[in-house]
Amino acid sequence: MEDLVLTAQDSPPPAVADTDGAPTRQARLLLVDDHAIVREGLVSLFEEEADIVVAGETDSAQAALAFVGRQAVDVVVLDLRMPGLPAPDAVRALLAAKPGLRIVILTSFFEDNEVHAVLSAGAHGFLLKDASRDEILAAIRHVAAGESWIHRPVQTRLLKLLRRGARDDDALTQRERQVLDLLGQGLSNKRIALALGITEGTVKGYLRQLFPKIGATDRLQAALHARGLRPDDGH
């Protein structure tokens, strides 16, 4: 994956068009969302833009793969959460099917691990559906021009995640998460056991299992991890 460039959203987007008098090169978009009303709204937004054209729209990642295999597409606008192929797998499959393709993820809601997963898979942009018209157009133009573009609220979340260090909670079982959350609230092993209806010895066993998964060596580090802090954060 290329280096992630967090482009300032108040800077002018790079031009997609040639400036030597040649006809404007249009960025050809494929809209992929399982909600027709979202696709219709995007089509309406782009239809008056000279440098952007909607080449097609689909309601699934599988259909998108078929489309890019037979049609010219520059940028895929892909919904993060759809039935069928998970978004990270869809990103990888689309890039494998059409090298050079650019992908912008679009979503209403997201978890930190979802952002990490799709960007690691190769997505070039991440945009929330409540973005303004200007933000959406800027995102498409930046990505079509070869840059990366991350919506400002997502940038904030990513920076917070980087600040407190990478968290590997995905490796935890549901019970380990419960134990860790209660530990982060300051509960003793005995109180955790009472809250979960298990023995104190079982709690100790879960702690031994989860410590290496999150990079903790003791209860304090694990508790700070659960609260999204690091020992040197000072709060």
C-alpha cells in the first residue's frame, strides 16, 4: 500500500484536466452501494461536473468486479458495509482485477479497525456519507489525480489511534474483551468474577491469555490499554 497522505480538505484539489487547451479528461466513476437512493444522490451530484462522469453503478462488490473487467473505470466509490464480500476483500479483488484503479470508501458509520482494514487493503480514500458536496467532489478529484484523501472526522480518529498506539483487540475473544473492559474500569479480579459469573481463577486465566495479545505485561498496562491510554499519556 502507498503511503497515506492526509490531504488538507481546505486546499484546492489537484486538477484532473489538462491545462494546455486539450479537452478535459473525465474521471470515470463506478458507484457501488446497496442502497439505490445513495447511488441516485451521487449521480445527481456528479452530473453537472465536467471532469467527472458516472460510468456505472452497482449494488454489490461482485457486480463491481464484473463491471471493471469490461468497462473503463478510474475510481470506484465503494460502500463500506454491504452484504456479500467484505469491503477489505472487495478492495483487494478490485485492485487485482484492474491495477491502477483508485478506490474511495463511503460509509455512514465505521469502527477504527474497519478504516485500518480497508486502507491496508489498498483503498485510497475514506469518506463519510454526511460529507458536504464540496468535500465529496474534492475527495474524488484528489483520488482521481493520484493522491489519497481521508475525511477530516476520520483523520481525527486515526490520529487518536496512532497516538495511543496500535491496539490488537481483534485477537481477543468476546470473554477476554469483557474481562479487559472491566479491568479498565478499575475492578479487581474478584469483582470481575462476580460481574461475569465466573471464578476468580478463571479471570486470572483470561488475563494471562490476553496480556500478550495486547502487548501488556501487567494489570496496569492492560487497564491503560482498555481505556485507550498509554503509560506515558499522563492522564
